[in-house]
Amino acid sequence: MLAFLSDFFGRHGIDCFAPLPLSLCRVTRPYLLERAGIRDGSAVMLAVPYLSPACLEPGRNLSAYAVPRDYHGYFDALFAELLPLLRERFPGRRFAGFADHSPLAEAEAAARAGLGVVGRNGLLLTRAYSSYVFLGELITDAQLPCPGASADLPRCPGCGRCRAACPAKGGVCLSALTQKKQPLTSEEERQLLELGSAWGCDRCQEACPYTRAALERGSIFTRIPYFLEDPVPRLTLRELDRMTDAGFAARAYAWRGRQTVRRNLLLLEQGRDAARNNAMEAADPAAGKERTC
């Protein structure tokens, strides 16, 4: 089975995967396993790279994971292709695929499978792609050989650079602020303006030594077409308002609704315009007075 999976994943550009016994996984949603009819067996953890050169464009105002299309669509298509093949090839075995809404603590399971270490920010850090990976897993009732699995949970060395770079300074992650549906306070508006992001925050990932090493090595970028096609590194109000419902639904921020993203974009664009006007007035005070009369 592992040889079959290795060939399948290789053809799809996934080279970071490994199995581990379900007994080594922390199960957070047991009802998902019950629904799949799997009580014991193995989980094949996948770390799928998504970073593209578009994610490094100057002026990007979205978290890198939101630059490509929503990764849920990728995993839906991947498992829709893989699961029927497995059930045909290995009759009598049970299989299920998950990503994000998972029965397992995914970062911990991936680290125990040997794919990387868990960073201080809770993300899986891989050697090739740093934390710029989406996690998913194939779960089966088959007992697979797991030579790289360990009961110990590998963690990063803890250099502290991620925490030092965090704009929240140990408070609530500012990525959560961009997702807040309730009205923002004046202090929260100030924080969002300083962050300069309409969705998400990547400061901890950017400061991580794993990221710098992967960039220098040249291994960090994905080769998977899904994450290379139709990138949107910088979203504007005009682009958001022109998106069809289907186009918007294909984006990672769609689950929060247009109004939350629109509020953030409006705040950023108003802040940018105010800063530009202030700079013009500072350069030419008389012109500034004329504009305000």
C-alpha cells in the first residue's frame, strides 16, 4: 500500500508524507473516526507545499496561505481521486481523507510521523518548505509499517525569533483580528493599520530560521499547479466587489463573508489615502489648505 501511495503522491507533487500508527495520534474529534468506521490502524500524514513566487510580491496584503485558491478545494479533489482507487485496489479495507476539519491534532501527528517539528507558533516546520504547508491525512484501518514514527513529539529548538517578530507581542494573534466579525475598536483598527493586512499575518513564519534556510536552499516553493494558478497577492476593494460568488467562495477568506474582508480593505485604503494626503500637506502646506477649504 505504501508503494502505491508513494507513486500516487509523487505524481501529484507531494513529496512530504509519512505514516504513523493511529495509537500515536491525539484524537480531537473521535466522531469523525467513528463515522468512517475506523477504530485502529494508521494515518498517512501529508504536508502539501503552497508557497509560490506570487506570495513574495511587494505590497502583498493577504497571508501567504490566502494568495492561492482555498486549499480545501485541493484536498477535496485529491481524496476524490485517491479514495476510490484505494478501495478498488485494497477491498475490505477502510479509508478516509481529512484536512483542517480532522479527527487528529494534525501538526502533532505530522511531527510524530517524522515530517518536521512543531514550532512555538503551533505550526509544523518542515526542512524543505518551512511552515508553508497545508496538512492533511489519509486514515485507514490497515496497519502500515511506520519506520519514521516516534511517540515523542519533536519540537523546534525555540530560538524565540517568531515571538520577537509577533506584532501582538504575546497577545491574541493579529490574524484573528482580521477575521473578527464584530466591529473593531479604535485600538484594533490601529493595530490592523500597522499590520497592513486585509487577511492574516505571517510575521512569525517569515522570521523563522526554517523559512530562511528553505529560501536559501531554493526548496521552499511549491510545484503543484493548483497553488500556482490564479494567485491574488494583493486584494483591492474593486477586485473584491467584482468577484462572482463562485470566485469568492474559492478563496480562503470566503468562510468569513465579504463584509469582514471588505471592512478590512476599506480601513486599509482609507488609511493609505490619509497617509498620502498628510505627506502631500507636509511637503506643501499651502496646497493642503486649499484642498481643505
